[in-house]
Amino acid sequence: MPTPKPTTKTTKAPNPKTQAQTPSLAPTTTTTTTTSNPTRNKTLHRIRTHPTLPPHRRNIYMTLLTVPAGRWTTYAALARHLGTSPRAVGAAMRLNPFAPEVPCHRVLGGGGRLLVGYSGGPGAGAGRARDGVGMKRRLLEEEGVVFDGEGRAGGVCYVDFGEGS
């Protein structure tokens, strides 16, 4: 796969500190470099064009794509952001046809707890839920999430859902 080319965007913004002291100074220049993510773009296209996906699940999956690797959120935080219920978010995670590209493993219970109900992966059922929790934890640990002795994820719940949500 070819390496994506970075794009550079330059904007001019006033510097409030220098502007207050010396109004005659020119504005500062800020340069931001971003890289296009072909995998994310392909996943977004698949979500948007899926022929039978209900709109509420489409919104949940697109919002979940904004949670970066190495971070986690909760069913309640996603639900609050989208104006739905944590159970609806849970049902969408259970029915996620786009895993692992749409990272349902990054959604945890309240307080960052892993949930026993997670079945994880194709063909997994209620009888394999505990195996799914282990897989969910492994995926998060591979992304850098650390768990305490009680199985709670370290860090702070991600709630800064941005573009695409």
C-alpha cells in the first residue's frame, strides 16, 4: 500500500498575547500537517453506502470512528452524545458488521469496566462471551490501554467526538 502524502494547511491567526501588548505586530502563522487515512475513508464509504444499515446505527458507527486508538469511551458517553440510550449503543456494537475497522472494542462499561457480555468477533455467541472480553482487553492493550487489577481501563473516558459524528 503506498504511503499517503501529507497535506499542509497554513492559517494566519492573531496571537492574543502579542496583539494586546503591541497591536502593530503581524499575526502569527500556524501550520498543521495531516495525513489522509485511506482505510478510514474506505470504512466511512462502506458505512455511508451500506444498503440495509439503519440511520441510528450508521450514526453510532461513524461517531465511534472518531475515538482514537489507545483511547476508550463508554456506552453512556456515546449515547449521551448521540441522544440515544446506552442499550441502543450496545445493540449496535453487538451487530457491528464493520469490526474491527469500526472499533467496538473501544466501548466499555461505566468507569472503564470491561463487560462480560462482549462476545467479540464473527461467530461468537453468548457461550463465548468471556473469551470475547479477553479479546477486547487484548485489542485495547495492543493499542496502549492499561488495566488495573479489577479490570478497569486506565485514563479518562473519551468524549471529544468530533468530525463524522
